[in-house]
Amino acid sequence: GDILIAGLYVAGSGSRRVLIRGVGPGPAGIGVEGTLANPRLAVFSAEGTRIAENDDWDPALAATFRSVAAFALPDRSRDAALVVELPAGRGYTAQVSGMGGTTGEALVEVYELP
């Protein structure tokens, strides 16, 4: 209930380094109403094992956002983002929920990193 779940599959062999973002308050600046004020992002394997999680992105990721042409997030926004290496040939889910049980509009983005 009240969780945005996005599935993804990493094709090929080896592993892929990816940027995953759970964007809530960021789009409020461009007129999106009712955004999720403080999203929490969690990444799980197909078997249900939690691989990574984030609440409030690290400003050091701004250069990574630019490297894949992801739109900029406002400084100190409460959006969530992380970089993780995922083994290929497997499925994953990125789950976005509101801290403290809050709800609102959110977006999941996945970018393969060079």
C-alpha cells in the first residue's frame, strides 16, 4: 500500500553500474502538484533481498546526474538517489515510499552509468 514499485531487468553478462532516483519534491519546482515530500528509495533483488536504500540524496551525486542528462534536483531537496552495481541476468525492483507514511506523486528513474 502507498508504495511506488518499478521493475527492471539488467540484461547481458557481468554487472552494470546504475543511478536510481526516487524523485518526489524535485518536480514541485516545475509545477507538479501533490508531490511526495520526502521519498525513501529501496532497491531489492527478485528474491526480495534489500540491496541498497537511500533517504535524501548526497549532493556529491549532482555530477553523476549531469553525466547521464538527468534533470537537476534542487540543492538540499529530500529526493532520494543512489548508485549501485547490479549483476546482469537478473530482475530487480526499485520501491519508493514516503517517510513517516506520507503519500504523494513520485517518479522512479533508472540510468545506466558509463
